[in-house]
Amino acid sequence: MTIDATQRASETVAPARERRAGSDFSRLSKQIKDAGLMRRRPLYYGVRMALVTAAYAVGWLAFVTVGDSWWTLLTAVFLAVVFGQVALVAHDVGHRQVFRRSRSSALIGWLAANMGIGMGYGWWQDKHSRHHANPNHEELDPDVAPDILVWSQAQAHKATGLPRTLGRVQAYLFFPLLTLEGFNLHVAGMRALADRTLKQRRVEGTLLVAHFVLYLGALFLVVSPWKAVVFLVVHQCLFGVYLGAIFAPNHKGMPTLTGGDRPDFLRRQVLTSRNVRGNWFKDVVLGGLNYQIEHHLFPSMPSPNLRKAQLLVHRYCEELGVAYLQTSLIASYGQALRSLHQAGSPLRNRSQPL
């Protein structure tokens, strides 16, 4: 599915005077700023970061207290959720939602990502910035590169190796593969240290190594080797599934861009993103990323302001005739899986040489 048809449908509704280059987003941005929604929320983030830090400490204290017992796997489940929440804090910090100064953002980002959960902050920030600049663009967005899965039929036709093998049944494998995402983040962060363009490589490398030494040291000192291995697998697999469950509804199954497709900024962000309807609980669990459209339009907006921004953005898109998709969490997973199944259809066609 490409963005062309969706874009043409929306643009036939929007008056010509509303489609002047750059003007649509500028008017929306003025509404958002006038509503005060770009102001930082220091009290909110202070409380949130304190609660996440406390949960992190409680999780590891419980692990030590329970000791060499299979009950310790309950702390693995708890810490998988906590690690996901730490990742969400690092995400907001990386988007400059919390601090004005880049140095402060980097410091907290390193502590949360590298030291806290073993994820390379600099590597992730570079990758995520490229995603935000060109969401769902098959050549420019690293999140839809055909590394393991294929995200469109065009990619399926060109697929070789693992993507070609897995592509046939990738919709069924998507959630099982998420169990490897936590391990993938660790490996990618360490591999990025070999890149000389990575800023502050020494700092990032030191903190990453410190995390792994402390993490593995705690496991093998507190519980028996067999329990330590099982704890590690349960914890890291659930961490990966939680992260994937947060990010999968945002763009998977939405229109893709290829080649020189370059809609204006507002349409590029809105038409490739999906919102998830919810409540305060989903806002906490998903870290505000359930308002993915608003987040992509205003990445530096503090996450607690996204709910209010959603009302303004949705109404504005209706005025312009720009398609704005909002659905339930379960429906978003269904759309993503159906899209994956459709993308892999050329690989299931036995009439094509493999």
C-alpha cells in the first residue's frame, strides 16, 4: 500500500488555498503554540522520572530479597515492564521534551538508556531521527528496511536471504520475533561503538559495559547459573515484546513512501501514522505514543500534552480533508499483521521462482 492514493483523496477535498507549500503545518503549529502545548512540564517529568527510578530500584531490591528461588521470575516480569518505561523516558529525553539544554538531555539519556537498560543512546537517537524525518519511506526510514521482514510487496519481490525465507509467514512470526528485540538493542548499541562518527563513544561504551557487568554480575551472584539464564531469557524476551507492542501500532500497516514521494510535512507525518484510542492507563503503558500523529508533528511536545493536542490536530485535519486514522489497540495490531501478510504474498506465490 502506497501513500499516493490516500494523499490524492485528501487533496481533492482540501481547497487549493489551503495547500500552499508549508502553510498548512504553519497554521496548525501556531494553534498548538497559542494553546501553550509546547511548554515544558518539569513537574510532570520530575515525578515520572522519580517513580520510574523508584520502580527500577524496587525491582532489583526484590530480586536480591527473593534470592535463589524460582519466584524470582516474577521480578523478571516486573523489571521487563520497568525497562520499557525507562526506554520511554529515554525516548522523551531524546526528543528534547524534558530539558532545554542538549547537554542535560544527553546526560539523562546516557544514564537511562546505556546504564539503565543497556541500549546505545547515540545509536538509537540517530536511527530514530532518520525515522521521524521520513516515516515509512522504504529507502530512508530504517524502521521499514527489509533486514528481517518485508514491509511491502515491492520489497518482497526483491527480497533475498532471511527476509525472503521469513516473508512467507512473517505475520505469524511478528510477535514471536519481538522476543529477540531486547537482545537486538543490546547488540546494535555495542556494534555502534565501532562507528567513529558516534559522538561520545567512550562515555557510551563505558556506560554500556558497566550495565552488562552489573546486570550479569547480579544475576550470577544472587541466583544459581541455571536460574540466572532463565531469568535473563524471561526478562529480555518480555522486555522486547513490551517495546514491540508499544511501537508496532504506530506505523506498521500504514501507507508507505518510495523513491521521490515527498508530500508536505503535515501529510507526510499524518498519513503514515496511526493513533490508538485509549485512556489514562494506555497513556501510561504506551508512554503517550498512542498519540503518534501528534508526536510526529510535534516531536518535542511533552507527552502529557499530546492528548490535548489530539483534539486540535484531528479537527484541523478534518478541515483540510487529510485522512486521520485512530483505532483501538487490538485493531491496530490486526491492521499491522494483515499488512505484513499482504506484503509477503509474492513470496507465497509458487508460480514465482524462489
